[in-house]
Amino acid sequence: MPPAPPHADEEQRERFSLSRVVVFQGLLVLGGLAAFFFLVIELRALLSPLLLAAAGAVLVWPLREHRVVRSLLLAGGLLLLFWLVSVTGSVLLPFAVVYLLAYLLDPAVSAAHRRWSVPRWASSLLLTLVAVGAIVAILVVLVPNVIGKIEELAAGLLGSLTRAQAWIMNSRFVAYLDEAGLVERAELQAQLTSVLPGQVGGLVAQIPVVLQTLTQSVSSIIALITTVTLIPVLLFYTLRDFPTIEQNLIGVFPKIRGDRSYLTKVGHIVGSYLRGQLTISAISAFNVSLFLTLFGVPFALLIGLIAGLLNMIPNVGIILTNVLGVVIALIFGTPVDALVVVIVLFAQQILEATILSPNIMSYQVGLHPVLVILSLLLFGATMGFFGLLVAVPLTALLVTFYTTYREEMTLDFTGDASDEAPPLIVAPEAPGGGTGGRKRP
């Protein structure tokens, strides 16, 4: 057997040396991770999510070329964003309201600038004054009236409950149960007297307290000055420079095959839906309040506001409005008033279906009615009444995202599936350009 060539022993020694380097690097990585988690556990009382996210980003940033690491960075960034929004929600709320108003009013400013060459600052100033005047009028005139109606409604419900209690106790059915020995009239009367009026009375007593607390928290001197001075200024500048602000916000989102046109689709759906629904809801509230007032139905303004607000909820809103309107009319009015409520709401629904929706809603969301009802139930169960208001636009947004991703595009941050990710631990090159005697592909 011929002796092994000298360079074979040298390659074997180099391979063994490189293996030790790789193992040493792996031990260093594991030791660094262990030290990092030990420090996190020891300093958990001093750490905030922001500091922890920054430390984690520094730890994994050198490995960002790997798809898994990029996914971790993206997931951590989303969680950090939600945490920041939850913590700074009270600070960001005026900015969110201003941006929503500017988003809804921008088509008018852009149309005036495009058709009649009106400077954006002039139309923005005019719309800002109109919006602020409308908000002030609502707060000064409408809100106190609505609060008074709610208190009157609660007091009337307490009186109706007392009459209902007397009717129950004098009914022949209760007398029959008492004679049969199934119910004791005295005990039933004591329970109805102590429980139901106490609960409703406590609710009625809490309404002024809640409203007063809310008024004090919102209308404190600092908050009032900040709201009065900050929102109009922010609205003017945001509305004036809205195209630039919108483009900068769009630039934050990831590209899809080098394009962000999917955001235009989503913006068109959500914007058209909100503008159309707000306009139709305002018309509905005005019409219902006006005609119920002309017919002398009690709490006409309150029923009209309920109709306008619930109009933002497709399909389900009209059912809830009819139920609440009929109940209020029956309790505080007559069956004729309840019939008037049904007729007025039915006429308003016909008006919306034949004239308002075809002309104001110049688009269709494109969602199946079953999907709309399912989205209302899901968002309502998870987000309450606010979820009912945003269920349809958010569902349209999610459907648009899904359709775009499924049929056309893939997100850029995932990288090309054909790219080979570099190894986590890279061995140093051996002399002569090799890596431990093996060629890397």
C-alpha cells in the first residue's frame, strides 16, 4: 500500500482545525444567547417593551439575510407597533381624527383645485372653518339636548317599570299561580319591588354621574384648550398637504412586485364607503327626526339619531332601529305612534334603496350579504359596537388584500424563494480559497 501523500495530512489537519472553529463559534452564539436571556430575566422589572424590542433587533440584525430572521423582525415590529398605539392612544387620537376628517374632505379640496384652480390652502381653510363650526354646533346645541332626552327616557322607563309591576301583580295569571301554590304573591311583589326598581334606579342615577365625569375629563382647562387650538390647526395643515402626507404614509407599506397599487384599491373602497355611509346616515337622521316630530311622536330626535347612527351598520342597523323605535313609541306613546315610526322608517329605507344609495354610493363594496352578516357578527363579538361600524370596510380591505396576494403578487420582504440563505455560522476560508477542503456551491 503506497504511503499517503503529504498534502493529504495537511488537508486533514486544516479540516479538523476548521471544525473546531465552527464548534467554537456555535458555543459562542449559544453562550451569548444564554447571557442575553439571563440578563432579560434579571432585569425584567426595569425593561420596557420598547427597550426589549431594541435589544432583540440588535441581537438578530446581523442575521437579517435569513428569511426566518426577517419574519421575526417583521412580527416583532408589528407587535411593537400595536403596543405603542395602545400606550400612546390618547396622544394619537386627535391626529387620527384629524387625518380621518382630512381623508374624507380631501376629494372636495382636490376637485376645487383641479376644476377651478382654487389654491389648496384657501379651500382647506374654508372646509376647516365649516367642519369646526359644525362640531361646535353639535357640541353646544345637540349634545345637551340628547343628554336631556336620555335622562328623560331613563326616568320614563322607571315609571313604566312601576306600572308594569302593578300590572303583573294584578294579572289573573299571577292570581292563578298563587291559588295553585306555585308562587307566593307577597314574595313575588317583594322581589319585584326590591330588585327591578333598584337596578333601574341605580342605572338612572349613574347616568348624570357618568356624563359629569366624562365632561370633566374631556372639558378640563388643559384638554379644552388643547382640543380647541390643536385640532383646527392640524386639520388645516393636514388637509392642505394631504397628497404629500398620503404618499409618505403609503411609502411605509411594503411593495408588492415593486408596486403599491393595492393600497389605492383599498383606499378607494374604504373612502367611498365611509363618505357614502356618513352622507346617507346624516340624511336618514334628518328625515326621520323631521317627520317623527311633525307627527308628534315622543323622543323623535332621539329615534332619528339612533336611525342615523345604526344606518352605518348594513342590514342589521335598520332592524335594530325599528325595534328600538317601536319600543320607545309603545312605552311613551300610543300604538299609532309605533305605526308612524314603522311607516317613516320604511319610507326612509325605500328612499335609500331607490335614490340615495344608487346616487351617493357610486360604487359597490362587492361583498356577499352572507359575508357581510358574518363580518358584523365577528367584529361585533370581538370589538363591540365599534366593530359593527367598521366591519364592512375592514372586511372589504381584508378581501382586497387576500385577492391581490393570491392572484397577482407576493410581498417583497419575503425574498425570492430560489435564493439560498447564507448559513448562520460561516467557517473561515481555508488557505487556497477552500473551506475545509470542500467547495461550497
